[in-house]
Amino acid sequence: MSLDADTIVDRRRMRRKLTFWRVCAVILAIGAVVAAGAALRAPGTEAWIGSPAGSIARVTISGLIRNDMQRVEALERLGKSRARAVIVHINSPGGTTAGSEQLHDSLMRLKEQKPLVVVVDGLAASGGYITALAADHIIALETSLVGSIGVLFQYPNVSDLLKTLGIKVEEIKSSPLKAAPNGFEPTSPEARAAIEAIVSDSYAWFRSMVKERRHLDDAALERVADGRVFTGRQGIALKLVDEIGDERAALAWLAKEKNIDPKTPVRDYRLRERFSDLPFLHTAMVASLDVLGLSSLARRLEDWGAVQAVERLNLDGLLALWHPPIAN
């Protein structure tokens, strides 16, 4: 019995030591990553790949567009840099109207400091096209999609489902239009009219921007402002696009119109710091915790990452967003 008790005590002691060293290993791994990030980050140049001096900055806008102050600050730093010009590559279906307006205004301020040209790689629709409007010259591939000039307000209405389930949502509010529409009851005519007024006002803002920036008369504006998308080839005739081509066409335009040497090197300019959002780091940390035997902690970290991913997809407010129709 004494031998069994000693064995149990030794095993517990070894287990505590193993847990201690596992925790130490995790702490050291995190410290190493932080130290590497700090070492690679040089003030004022953390966003550049290569030297910014005398180069052309390549900025990429992709995915959903929403408010992003870090992006605004990065573009402000680019305006103060020694880059000679900026080529903005866009591949975006849009996003929120506020986020698209914020990005458009940031690029307009940048254009006052640097020659700027836009290249539509695949898609510049809705808020993506609002972004492209900041440039005086828009280049697109023949099969790129541009346009989708319109504004959208969507909300689910589950009132019939709640009625079927026998669920009733009670509410007390200060006025009939507070938090309307809420999706728990049929939308009242007054609430619908209020939302339509918001959509109409934002649509008028979008149309006026297209008319002013693309120098369209009323008839030309009506042809493009019905919400549809157009190919790059169609966009030329409709004056939504200035030229068919890619980055080489952008370099040629900068050389012709802005006297920028076409042989000037083009350097990628990140709108986020290198270690600000690294999905692979999250994955590597989960795997490391599993290897170290801390499976429960790994699962918690994995669940947190899933929550963050869903949160990034949450778009609040009016949308300037295009997506292909889904067949029933």
C-alpha cells in the first residue's frame, strides 16, 4: 500500500511539473511572436514591402467595405510618404454606405497629395464603385463588373413564424417609429415610409456623386443608375470606366498625364500593420495548445476566433452592396 501511495504522489508531482512547463512554453511562444513583430516593425515603414522612396504605392481594396479608422490613418501616412503616385486596385462588392463614403473621402484627400489611378481587378460594385469614383481615371478589365448604383436596406421579418410558434414580443417605446422596423411585427406604413425616405436620400447622394465625378448628363445618369452592374466593355460606352486594361495601363496613364517614369518600381502598401490581423497566428496558437495538452484552452481560443469572424461580417446601417441574385 505504501508503494502505491508513493507512486500516486510521484505521478501527481510529475503532472504538476508537466503543466507548469507547458504553460511556460505557451508564454515563451507568445513572447517570441510579440518580439518578432516588434523587431520587424520600423516606425513609418511598417506598411511597406520594400522601400517607399521614389516608388509607386500599390493599394488593394478587397472584400466588404465598412468603417475603418486604421485604414484612414494608413492612407494619411501614405499621403505624407515619399511615394510618387498611387495605384488603387479594387475588387469589392461594396459594403455600408458610411464605410464606402469614409474610404472615398480618404482617397480624395490622398489624391490631393499624390497622383492616383484606380484599377478594377474584378469587381467595383455599389460601395466598391463609390471608392473608385475618388480617382480621375478608372481602368477596368473587359470582363470586370462595375456599377450597381443604388442603396439597400434589408431586415428580416419573422412575425409570421413567431405567430406559428405562439410567441408574442411585448414592447414599450417612446414613439411609434422608435426601433422600427423591428422584424417582430408587420412593418407599419409609417415605418416603411420613413425607411424609404432614408434610402431615397442616400440614393440621391450616390447618383449626384456619379453625375459629378463622371461628368454625366441626366440622360446618361438614368442609363446607369438603375442598380444593375456592367462589364468593363459596357462601362466604357457608359462613361463609368475610362480605359480597358490592367496595372500596365495605369503606369502608362501616370507616365502620360502625371509625368511619372513608367519604370518606377511599384511597391505594395498595406492598409494594416503586418501583425494586426493574422488568421494563421490564431490557427497556430490553437494547434500549439493542442500539442501541449491544453485542449480545453485551445477549444476556447477556437470558439473566440469564430465569434470574431462572425462579428467582422456584421454590417450595420444602409448598404451599398451588390451580390448575384440567388435562384429560388
